[in-house]
Amino acid sequence: MSRHVSVKIADRVRSAARNRCGYCLSPQHLVMARLEIEHIVPFAKGGSNDESNLWLACPICNRYKSDKTTAIDPQTGETAALFNPRTWGGDKQG
Ligand SMILES: [Zn+2]
């Protein structure tokens, strides 16, 4: 399976994300590079190209997240799931 996402799906994700990064919320017009379609569950870890697994991210957030799905919570020292921008409901606001 290819990680390629069709233009049609990419356009729908971009619209649902209101054309801003799902992590730092930077809008496209304030980011020098094109916002990227990212896999919430990384493709390298079995994440699919299904629209429900895709969101928009700026290159900085996307590179920082990389293929991680969890991180250590600095307050508890426990492993915690990374933020999922689709659960935030940003596509339903405004
Ligand atoms: Zn970002």
C-alpha cells in the first residue's frame, strides 16, 4: 500500500482542518511551507490512508511527531497517547 493520498481526499482533509496545522494551529497563510497531509497513526506503524486517519500538519509539527504515537508525560512519567487532532473537533468549530 502506498502512502500517497489522492488530491480529492487531501483537499477534503485540508478543508476539514480549516487549512491550519492540527497541532500548533498555525494557519496556512502564516506558514512559509505548504501544510502537509499527515497520518495520525503513522503509515510506518500500520496507519492507513483512510480519511479518518489523516489530518493537516505544518512541517515542524509533522517532523517532530515523526512516527511516534506515544510520549512520556513529563508530569507523571507515564507513557501517554499523543494528541489526536480529530478528537478535538476543530473541524466542527467556527
Ligand atoms: Zn504545527
